[in-house]
Amino acid sequence: MTTAETASAPPEAARFVGQSIRRVEDKRLVTGHGRYVDDVVLPGMFHVAFARSDFARARIVALDTTAAAALPGVHAVFTASELNHHVDSLRSSMVTAEQAIVPAHVLADGDVRFVGDPIALVVADNRYLAEDAIDLLDVEYEALLPVVDFEQAASDQNLVHPELGTNVAGVEHSTNAGVAPALANAAVVVTETFRQHRQRNMPMETRGLVVDWQPYAERVDIWASTQSPHELTLTAARVLNLGEHQVRVHMGDVGGAFGQKVFLGRDEIAVLLAARAVGRPLKWIEDRRENLIAANSARVDRTTVTMGLDDDARIVAAEIDQLNDSGAYPLGGVPANSNNLVSMFPGPYAIPLMSWSAGSVFTNTSGRGAYRGPWQMETVARELMIDTLARRIGMDPLELRRHNVIRQEDLPYTTATGNVYERISPAETLEQAVAMLDYDAFRVGQTEARLDGRYLGVGLSLFIEPTSKGAGALGNEGAVVRVELDGSVSVYMGTGSHGQGLETTIAQVVADELGIDMAVVAFHQGHGSPYGFGTGGSRSAVIAGGAARAAASGVRQQILHLAAHVLEAGPEDLRIELGVVSVAGTPTRSVSVAELARTAYTQPEALPPDTAPGLEHSARYQAPPVTFSNAAHVCTCEVDVNTGIVTLLRYLVSEDCGVMINPMIVQGQIAGGVAQGIGGALFEHSPYDTDGNPLAATMLDYLIPTSAEIPVIEIGHIVTPSDSPGGHKGVGEGGAIGSPPCVVNAVNDALSPFGVAFTKQPITPNAVLRALDEVRTESAT
């Protein structure tokens, strides 16, 4: 990974914030000393396995559990009749009961609705016995025609959820009367449909939890692989009919999530209920096949775009028609919110008028859930359409973007969907990215390569990402900062770190605010922490960082107040450096933070009048309505027209995520997201056949890119501080948003001499060869 110099003046220097400090959590993780859910072993613990449907849609004619329950070492077999009546809905805590439209079937009840649908839960001494018991279940099905094609689901007479009377999960519209006449008068109008395929989150650590129901204490302890420990607390309390004070969620290390571990799935809820019924600790660790067929999937979208240009190649209007597949049981209990998705379609371009319709449907496939970069389809459709228009009018796609990108003089800018942009830099990131590549030189080399029979291509992608949205549960975060008696500092937060490095970045923020060494800052999350949504929505730097900074600021004031009393000086004359408070200009008059802590806790008589003992402060931070990040991606590729293999040559990103807390972690976040996006564009695919059978149930079929397929990621930065404390913006999802259309545009550019332009993914070697064969066949006829 390489990094370009920051293109604007850096913020005022700080000791830790802004520095590429090695992650403090890495020492234990890379040496194999992380503690994950499967490492938790409790006395008397049993293990859980699920029996899952092999049919996408079928009536359960009979289900006999007698032989399975009689197997030695098996302690219970649960079906829908034992568990489902305990659950009112599958909704998350973030939505109201009125929104929970998916039937509350923790286990399949009377019928099955996708391959992988859990029909029974077995509790045994170990996982091996539980799996053996599943083989003894006697299940008889009456197969029914499944709903698999989401584009035909709305009109399909077969229903995924008969209780609902329709396969339509939701439809929304927004019409602007000015769009139709603007398109009618446009110099060029193009309509194109773009599709995105089913992908999986594929965290290294699959889902899992250990549940210990303690009837004598009327309490349940849960160890979980989660990115939202408080969401788990709230859902468990509702499902088990307990108070939140009776639920304790323990969070250790998490081996990735990417949105899959925000909300509880039906499997986890079933384990919670089974643990209470059995009265012993239960462990369920999802295996990889389960993760590939039963955990949530994402990205199944179709977007038709109509866009017009005037004589100066400026966009005059756009119409959007979007449809997404929610599967059978969307994670969190409700289908995707299409309104929020389409609202980001204008992105970094001045699109004055826009109308849209968006809908979601149910199918007999695994449920849709959050996956890194939920705005990705809007960026894919928009950026592919920009290149489509450029080809139509014979303009370089870079020049068409330059004609339409929002510039500093346009700010503040209100989009056609109502988003208000300030403190963004789309034009600047575009220019930095193409300069890093030397775009003009590439075009010259591309022409020369074609003369030699080599087909090189360059792709561009711009986007604006809403991060740290200041609405509802996601919009605020709490923190408690406490100085211990030895001068070390403990930070308690409701975050759910699953790879972002919060143990490091939050420590950097707190250490700078307090003037101490970050090595003495300890970060804690999970049970006992203030309520927080967890991680998601690229919110940690802004919202969690804001809360940590506010709590630390409160402690700083306490330290200065006490030190002023001890040193007989005004608080305004004091400085804190490396854990020592001194009088400015007189460094010999000083006292350590550790000495002040001992005084604050153990010598209340020595405190200033009306001063409470201790050095501790709790604070909550409410974020602004939205903090926008933006970026430009550029990549180059070579396509072998004889084998269909696409080789990425260079990949460059110019990112504006405001002031970076830790540039090294930012670069890791960007590179990781880019790798996932490349995987989706070229390799990863989780298709179903017409009978609803998943065709990628192992990692032999679901192809994740390796380091051999990912080029060096070259990263540049533009720093436009946000209006949040510290000037930070979110960065966690941007790499995954911008990379798929960038790669597709590069491939299309390489194959432009043949007239090939992909509108769907993944672009596998076979897909390339088929497209070239189709073009040759058409030419021959």
C-alpha cells in the first residue's frame, strides 16, 4: 500500500491524533491470543446444531423427532411448537412493532421458505452428537414451486409468506413534475438497466453465541460475536421477557462482521429460548455452510436509469426505478428501506431534477441484511451510467465527470433528493486520483498497447457517502472516562468493534484530550458500558470519538480544577503533558495525574470546597444530521480476450474522510473495502437455481479474492474537516462502495473496441468470453 501526500494543510498537530500508531489490539490478535466466542467454555455446557430445510418452499407434512431425541447424549430437540409462541416478532430494537411485517417464525412452522430454513434445534453433549441426531430426524415434505426470480416476484401467484397475501415488501415513489419535460428537451437521453448479484458478508469468524441462563439469579449471561452488544441486550430482554438489568452481554474479540452481526437472526433467538428451556449453558457456532446458505445475503438489486444531457454535456434530469430482493426473512425483521438507498443516487454530481420509484420483494432465498456499503447499488448504477453516456456522446468519461461534478463554489449544495452537502471535495478528489495515475499518459500507453493486441482499460468512480447519521439510536453515543488511582484511564463505551481498531483510535482521542500517554488508556465495551448502537453506518470516528472526547474533556476539567487547588494556580495557567500537570513557565511546580487521582479518591478532606471525590465523567454526544465523506477511485486493468481473465494493474483512491485519527487504520479500512468490492465485481457470487437451491454452499464455489488478485492500493487524501469535534468523518464503508463500478468501468473501457459493456456482475472469465462470442456472432450475421 502506498500513500500520496495530503493535498491540503493538516490540522493543528496533536501528540497522538493524526499519527499512524500501531494498533494496540494487534499484538494479541496476530499471535493467536484473541478471545472469540468459540473460546468460551462453561461448566456443564451443551452444544446446539440446527436441522435445516433442503427445500426452498415446501409444506412440512410430518416431522418426527423421536429417534433423534432418543440418541444417547441428546438432551432436547425443539421444533416450532416449543419455541415460536415465545416470540412476538423478529424486529430489531430500532423499529416499531408496526414495521415488523415478517412472520415471527423462529423455526419453520408448517412450511419452509428457503433452503437453510431452520426446522429444528438439537441440544447435545457436543456438536458431533447434535449433528448425528439431525440425521435421525424423520421429515416429510410436500415440495411447492418457489419464488426465486426477484424481478418476477411481485406478479408471482406463489407466496413466500402466505400470511401477508403478497410478495411485495414495500414500494415508494417520488415524482418531480419537471423531469419529463427536461428529458424531452435533452440533447441526449439514455436508458439502461444495471443489476447487482447476491453476495455474502463472509466474516472470518462466523456467527456464534454462548448463552447461560441462571434461574436462581433470574439472569442470563451471553457471550456473542456481535457488533452491537446493546442491540443484543435489548432483543434478548424482549424475547425472554426480562428486564435489561437481567441480561449481561459479554463481548470479546470479533473476527469480522461487515453488517452481519448488528441484529439477531432467527438462529440466535432460538438458542436464547432453548437455553432457558434446558437450564444449562448452550453454545452455537455457525459452520461455514450455514453461513453461506442461512446467514443474510445482500446486493441483489436491479436499477433502471434514464438520464439526459444537454448540448454542453451537463446532466439535466434522471429517472430511477429500483427493485431489491429482501429474501424470505430479512435480518432485523423488516425489508430494506428503499427511500434511504435511492436518496443517495445523485452522489457528487449536479443533477438538478430527479424522480424515482423503489421497491422490495420477498423471495424464497436467504434474507437480505446489512453489508458494508449499503449505498453501493446507487453508486454502481450512477457511475456505470456516466460511462454509458460518455460512450454514447464520444466523450472521455473523465471529461464528462469534470463537466458535472460538484465544486467548492457550488457549496452548500442541495441535491434533487434533499441532501445538503457542505465540507466535501468531490472535484478535488477526482483530480488528485487521476493525477496519481497520470491519466493522460495512461491513455497514450493504452493506444499503443492495442496496436500490440493488448487490451488495457481505465475505470473511474466517484461517490459521496452519508456517515454518522445523527438520527434515532444511531445518532448518539455515550462514554464514561475514569482515572484510576494509579493514573491509568478506563474508557467504557457501547461500541462494537469488530476490526476497526477502536482500542487504538479511542485511546488516541482520550490521551490527547487528557494530556496523558495512550499506553495507560484501556478501552472497554459490552456489559456495563453506556448505551450505544454499536458499530455500523461508518459512525465510530465521529459519534464514538465525539462521546469519548466529551467524557475526557469533563475529566480534564476535574483534573485542572483539583491541580489548581493543589498548586495554588489558576486552571488557565496549567498544562498537562505526559500525565503531569504543571504551571506554564514554571515546570518545577507540578503534580502527576496519578497523585491527583489518589487525592481525589482517598483524601476527600484535601479537595477544594464543593468538589465531589473522584475523577470520572460521563457524557453523550449527539451527532449532526449527517456527515458526508467522499472519494474518487481509479483503476486500470488488462483483459486477455483469449482467456477472459481480468488482471487489475493499478488501483488508486483519493479519500476525504476529514481529519484522520490514525492514517494507518484509515488506509487499512479503505484497502479492506476495496478488496471486498473487487471480489464482488470479479469473483464472488451466490446464485440460486430455478428450484431455489443455493449453488455456492462452500468456499470452493464462493470465490473470495486473495492477495494475488488484489493490486497494491495507492491512497491519497484530501482533508476537509467536518463540523464534528475533531473534524472527523466516517471511512469504514467507502472502499466497498466505490470499487465495484470502478472495476466494471475499467473492464468496459478495455473491451470498448469490441463494443462490449457489462451492466451486471461478476465479470468472470466465462462472462467475458460469452460477451465476446455474442459480439462476434452478431457481427457475423
